Amino acid sequence: MLLRFWKSEDGNYAAIFSIAILPIMSGVAGLVDYAGTSSGASKLQESLDATALAIGTKYFSGITQAEIDKFGSDFFAANIRRNGISFSNGDQLPLSGNFDQAVNFAATAQKDGQDINISASAQLNHKAFIGGNSSWKALRKSKVVFKPGQPSCVLALHGHASDAVKVQGSTQVTLDGCVIAANSDASDSVSRGGSAQLGAKCVSTVGRTAGLTGVNTNLTCGSALEKQYPSLDPLADVVPPAYTTCKSMPGGKTKSLSPGTYCNKVWSGDITLSAGTYILRGGQIKLGGNGKLVGHGVTIFLMEGAEFTTNANETIDLSPPTSGDYAGITVYQEKANTLTLSINGTSASKLTGFIYAPGAHVFYAGNSNMAGSGDCIRVIGDTIEMTGNSKLAANCNAALGNRDMYAGRVIMLVR
């Protein structure tokens, strides 16, 4: 019988088929695995690119890695579902389909000078059609470079306020080579009113503007940039110094102070500050009629409800350190302190450095010499009102300790 089988043509064909079918099936299975993995990898890449760009649009000063992970994971999950793939929650995300699959997702954002590199990656584990527990792997990555926009001199951080930046009254405000920036999405996030004259390189806002037309507004860029991405807070990562022992306050109208912590004291009269860091725990700076506040290489921290209020008949002459942790910072009001920070001085006043009150309204009346080159001031507040004549300069790297501030952002996919 065996001999008849070997002599039979049918038997020969059966044997040949049995031998040939195994590599044919393996090849077909390989093609199925390759096609399935390639299709999934293509969808991964599309979703990764979209996710990295989305992180770039939502990135804000002080964002944590946990917040990046959460936003990135949620956006990636929603995007890849719309791309025809669904999965459940968890680090290992099983995908529906003909085979067992899983995706591992990760996202990071790292600073490189002024740029921020945003990276997203995912690996597709596609269980093979044959071969037991072996799997086909496809690793895909996406990279977005986040570049700050144009140099800015004024930045309002509030996300929704009307008149987040307000230029009002009979005043002339000139930002020489600088941009006014507002993170508010209101229809009048940056406004000009009355007979105020505004000149600047440009205006950049998340929302829209009001009153920035006509002969009283001169923007080098032509017209305001509306519906822009929010600007970063350049001082969001600054950590105030630790408190030291409370210092006493000398008597008399004229006094000289040394660096340290002052608890619930009122600064009034004619005050000269030695170079260094000053911490006010409560209390207030309220100089009184014809008072003076003079200090160079100083940073003043307003903590625990400390108040800074100066009036038009008082003289302010302050400049920040140009090196160290607080380079470029002249006045720093902690975010929890919501009291208005009011700076208003005589025409003899000189002020250089960052004026920072992220949780408060800043009232700034410059009264500076408009014929000069402009003051190296950067004003950051929750909201900002500018009255009085002010001229702010853009090229101030040395005076500001190489600390920069920018309006808006540019996001580029580079992968």
C-alpha cells in the first residue's frame, strides 16, 4: 500500500503540498503581522505628532511632569481612538483588533536655553499571528520645539479679565521695541481709552483688543496680534528666600536699612537700602509726602500681605542685582498677595528691573523722561493699568541680569 501511495501522482502532490504549505503559511502570517504593525505604527505616529503639538499649545510656566503626562495621555488616547483604535486606561493600553496589542506612551518637556523641547513617544507591541508569545514592535517618536515669541515689556497673566492691560487717561506710553502681552481671552483684554497715546512694537493677546485704532495708537507690527497662544511667566520658577530673624526699624524720617526680614513694619520717610535681599512679612511701604526710596542691587519681597504703595510726590530710585538667584528682579509680590501694587513717582524717579505681582493688580504711573532712551522695566501682574508718561526699553539684558520676557510662542514639529 505504501508503495502504491508513492507511485500515485495524487500522493506525490499531497506530499509536496504538505511540505510547501508551511513556508507559504509562515510567509502569509509574516505579511499579516507586518501589515498590521505598519498600520498601527502609522496611526501611532499621527497621534503622537498631534499630541506633541497639543502639549506645546497648552504648556505654561510651572507645569509639572505629572500634568504633562496627564494632558498628553488623555489627548493621545482621544486622538488615537478617533484614528480607529480604541483602548482602556492604564500604562499598558490594549488595542482592539485582530491581535493582542499594547501601547506604551510617554511625554516630556525640557528647557534648552529659551527653547522648550517637547517629546512624545509610544511603542506598539503587536502579538505575532504565529510564534506563541513573540511580538512585533514598532517604536515611534515625535518632537516639537517650543520657541518664545517677541521680547515683551508688559505681561498680564489673568486668563479671562476684561482690560487685563489698560492704558488710560491723558498719558503717553511707549514701548521701544517691546510687546504688550495679555493672556486673557476677553474681547477687550488689552484696551486704550481717553486721550492716551500708545506706541509699541506690537500687542499680543489670547483674546481681542479695544481702542487700539486711530492716531493715538502706533504699532510697528501694523495691527494687534489677537487669538494668540498665551505668554509664559518668566518668573514662575523663582523661589522666594527663607525668612530670617525679624529686624528692627530705625526711628526718624531719614534711615538706612540693611538686607533681611522686616515683620509688620511701615517703611516711611527717606529710606536708603544697601544692596541685597529685603523681605517684608506684612507691613507696608508707604513713604509719605516727599518721601524717597533709594536702593541699587536690591530685591524686595512682599510676603504675607505686605503692601507697596507710592504716590506722585514721592521719589523711587531702585535697581535690581545683575547676578545671582534674583538677578533682574526689583519687586516680587508673592502670588497669594492680592493687594494692588501701586508705583507712582515724580519725574525724578528711576526704576529698573522686574516688577512682579502675579496675583494682583499693578497700577503703574511712570512719569519718566520721554526724551530719554527708556527705562529697563518689565511689569508682570495679574492685571495691569498704565497711566502717566512711560517709556520702556527693549535692549536691557545687562540691567536685567540676562533675564528675558517674551510674548506668545512659536511651535514647530521637528521630529
